Amino acid sequence: MTPRVVATPAALALIERLAAQHGPLMFHQSGGCCDGSAPMCYPDGEFLVDASGANDVKLGEIGGCAFFIGRAQFGAWKHTQLIIDVVPGRGGMFSLEGPEGVRFLTRSRVFTEAELAELEANPPA
């Protein structure tokens, strides 16, 4: 099945480096509050998600880390694949990559009609 979220090689290398420093990690696609709309990286379990799926959706995993998005934001982005990348600069102050001089960045592409049909038949929890 087509993944809803993927990561570039640069993002995967950063995830590996951060996991070596901090242990297991998780991601949440920020909805735009304090740190803007950015993928936020936390030690696993530090950011509380709604496991019932009422408020948060697990899109999948990148680099072995769970990746979540708020349900309302998922409604707006469900037709796109999120592509997590890394760029130079300062990102969200709450995200683990902040001191590294780089930040995670979300890019996207629109799913094809066939991919979207497949994903709609298998919605995330």
C-alpha cells in the first residue's frame, strides 16, 4: 500500500542520529501554533496523542518512528503524501533537531486517483 508519510534519506539520517542521542522517537505534524506547521520530533511518548483516533491520526512510520497528525489537519491533507525532509535553519523550539542547526520540513505530493482509492479503502486509525 502507498504510504501516507515517507522520509528523504537526509531525514532518515537525522532521525537515526537523534535516536542514538535520545532513544526511541515519535513525530507529530504540528498544526501551526507556536512552531508553525512543521513535523515535530519528540522522545517517544513525550507528546501525548489520542490513541483512540478521535483527535489524532497515525499516518505511519518514518525511520521506525510513529508519525501522527491531528484529525482536523488530516482532513485537509488526506489527499497528499507527506514527505519529511531536512533543511538548514532553526525549526520548532520544541522539536529535538533544534540544536542541530537543521529542521524537519514537510513537503507533499498529491496522491494519484488509484493511490487515493486504495488509501480510502484502508483508512488510518
